[in-house]
Amino acid sequence: LTGLVCGKDAIALSGVTSPMFYAAKRFNPKEFPQEIYHETEGYIWYRKQDIVDFFAKHPARRYGSKYNG
């Protein structure tokens, strides 16, 4: 499983919060990195480079009055 990450490691690698990670997965299903391996215990594995590339291409946006001035 070299070069693969799962769960919290994938979220940490992406540089976004957990809710943002899962929102990206939900709202960008065609572009989000594909699952490489899905274990019966619920662990989902992704390629490290796919996660890095996706979040470099789609950086997190910040919304709200705090960020909009």
C-alpha cells in the first residue's frame, strides 16, 4: 500500500478540514480522486498524489462576512 493514504491522513494531506474534504468528494464526484481500495472496516484508500493534485487544482474557498469584507 505504498503511496496510498486513508481517512484522516488523506484529509491532513489535502490541507482542508474534514467537512471540506467530504464536501469536495460529494459535490465533485467525477473529478475527486477514485478509491483505490475499500476495506470492510470502512477504510477508504486513495493515491497520495491524486489527493495533492486535486486540492492544488481546487483550493478551498472561504465564505462568509469575515472573508468578504
